[in-house]
Amino acid sequence: MNEVIERAVEILSPLCKGGCQIGLILGSGLGGYAEKIENKRFVSYSDLPGFPQSRVEGHKGRFVVGELFGKTVVCMQGRVHYYEGYPQSQLAIAVRVMKRLGVEKLLLTNAAGGVNLGFAPGDLMLISDHINFSGSNPLFGPNDDDFGPRFPDQSNVYDRELRAKVREAAKAAGVSLQEGVYMMFSGPTFETPAEIVFARAAGASAVGMSTVPEAIAAAHCGIRTIGISLITNMAAGILDQPLSHEEVQEAAAAASVRFAKLVDKIIETVF
């Protein structure tokens, strides 16, 4: 795995022009934000030897490097998911590549199902914490001490200080922002109504199939992290209707303007 990381760093480093301090990982239907990046330089995941490939509709599967508000950013336009068959240790590769490129702050985004009955489709949720119900962990296997300790603390995965600043940024941007706990299921099936009852009882506000492996990997190697969920639908059993990936993409597109306003403000004033 280290060979994959180092080869990716070797290919991406010349595009960073002295280092990328900010990382972005864009979730389902949210990849369009990468088009706002100035002086864009692209590298497809397929051009990085051994790098896991994204095969889900709505995920372009490439790194975009460029500038936002005078800051150099490296962005994953589409992520790789556990349910695609990769062990979570491979989902940590992208975060570790970002660490090697100089990333100090990371914004993770996803599309999620609303569990909190006070939420509505289209809401944006600041992730305060997570519940890893995927059955795995990106740190399984031998520990790489170059990135972090064998038993990393998880009490501040989503940086408290940065979250406070994000709440202020949302107010300044005029964007309503919920806050809550994100619970990861393995997927690719949507959750059952009984699982959503369980998730709510466990304290989850939203559920999804991503983000947690990257957040754990980031905490392990000392990257300060913020997570934003777009609530694209209410989770199973709350409304009397089936769930679909198309619905997720449509809701993400509808919320894209508010999402972009918030991310702009985070990059400009928080990061």
C-alpha cells in the first residue's frame, strides 16, 4: 500500500506547486463543486498505479488540484466506497496521499438519509461525531507508525474548534445548518426501517455508506477534519416511499447552490 501512496504522491506533487494545505472529498451528486476550482489540473484515479477506482454513477473518479480563494486545494471528485469491494485499508490511501501532499485540513462531504425527524430533504448537516456500524475499520492490519499510533484517540475526529467556526461561517453565508451524528452502514443496500429505528435509538441523526473510513484515517494521521452531510431523503420507514440512488442525485443537484455557498465560506474563512 505504501508503494501505491508514494507513486500517487510522485504524480500529484508537481501539480501542487509547493504543497496543498486543504483537501476536499466530494460525495454523491456533490462533485460539481470541483468545477469552481481555478487553474484546474486533473489526474484520474486510473492513472495512479494500484489506486482504487470509483465505479458509482455521479463520481467522476479523479483528483482535481487548483486554487480557491488564493489557497491551493486537492479535491477528490468522487470517492471509493467500501461496498465496491475494497477493504477499508484501501479507502485510507487517498487521505494518506493528501497527508503526504501537505494537507492540514480536510472537508468530507456526503449524501445521507435523514434519521432525525426534525430534518427535511435538502438540509445540510454538520457532522459532530460518527458511529461506525460498517463492521470494519481502515486501520485493520499492521500499523504504519509514520502516519499515526496503533491506538489513535477518536474523541475529536470532527474538530471542535473548526466546527464552531463552520457554524459562524454558515450564519455569515445565510445558510441554515443542522448538526448531528452520522452513522455508517456498509451498503450497498439502503437501510431497512428496523435499522433506522435502531440508528435513531443509538443517537444517529443521519445514515450513509461512506465518510467514516476517511475520517478515521484523517484522525490517525493528524489532519483536522470537518464533515458535511446533505440530507437527500428521509431514511427508510419515515416516509411511505422507496429509496433510490436517482433520488439522491436529484436532491443533491437541487441543493447545489446552498452547498456551494457553505463550502465557499468554509474554504475562505475557516480553512
